[in-house]
Amino acid sequence: EAQVTQNPRYLITVTGKKLTVTCSQNMNHEYMSWYRQDPGLGLRQIYYSMNVEVTDKGDVPEGYKVSRKEKRNFPLILESPSPNQTSLYFCASSPSNTGELFFGEGSRLTVL
Amino acid sequence: EDQVTQSPEALRLQEGESSSLNCSYTVSGLRGLFWYRQDPGKGPEFLFTLYSAGEEKEKERLKATLTKKESFLHITAPKPEDSATYLCAVQSRRSYIPTFGRGTSLIVHP
């Protein structure tokens, strides 16, 4: 089954404790991206990757890092999480850089 | 800066009561306009892409249309299973970053 898999789905952590949200897709897509979704603000892109070893900032990259060492994986790293990073995070992939995205199920992160 | 405004924010319909959702946009050179459906606790699910004014796409009870300033998602004879949040997004020729609207929450009562 074609899918984008994110882990963990739910996480509660404390300020400053580094964490990684993993994302993996099994569709051989070149393009992958991370979004956060907040009430009243909608979906905002954090980072995107056009291909292996190619990443670029989206609209809200501050406080986040990403890497793309393999085509299928695109982890999101929060080096020192803060409460304003409490949000619902989505990973998405696409066969090319279009807006036709396949989204994961989401990861709900709470930073205390 | 690309902008997307969706209206209404919320819509309640009776089963069978047709209606339309609006997506107004401003973009520097439209590359594509996209509609998604999002169920509670799930990631958005892609529905349609529209590329140019006058284009229409259909899927079951949904029909998406596009003008130079806005898109409509028409829902004909909706059923309770059509209840979801519908998201609109645009992608400009200048940027690779899709801009999403805040969505319209649709509830269809049986």
C-alpha cells in the first residue's frame, strides 16, 4: 500500500529536549516536505526537499532542521524544542514538485 | 506574497442540500490550484488540481471550477460521509511552496 509513515504519532516532551520525528514514504517520490498545522493558521511549510541531499527552507523554518540522506526518509529534527513548537506536524511527498501531495497521518507534538 | 482565503469557515448542510465552497486567491503566476479533503485526526487527502481559468474537474458529488481570481468546490446532494474540512492551496510559478487556505469545515446532517 502506498503510504507516508510518520513516527511518533503523539509525543509530549519538555523544553530543550532534542527530538526527531521520522518520515518515510514507499512511493519512490523525489519531493518531500514538512508542514505544521495550527488552529486559525492553516498548513504552513517548514522545509522541503527536491531530492537526496537537496533541502530548502519553507515559510516557517526557525527552530527546525531536516536531512535527506535517502530518497525514502525525511526526518524533522527539533534541536531545542520550545512551547511555540507545540503543533500538529505533517510529512508529505510528491512524485515531482507539484501541489499534489500525499500526506502522512500526522504527529501531534506538545512541548511543556 | 501568495494568499488564499476560503469561505465560509464552517458550513452545515442537510443531506441532499447542494452548496458551494469558495477559495479566493492572489498569486504571481498560477502554476496550479489544489483541493484537499481532511478528516479529523488524518492528513489531507488530495482531490483535484486545476491549472487554468475555465477548467473543471469532477469526482462523485464534488465538482471544482476555476476562474482567474477564485475557485469553487460544488457539492451536489451531499451525504454525511462528505463531512470533512476542505482545503484549498495554490502554487505559483515563482515559488515551490504551496500556500494553503485555512479550510472550510463542512458538516452534513442526515
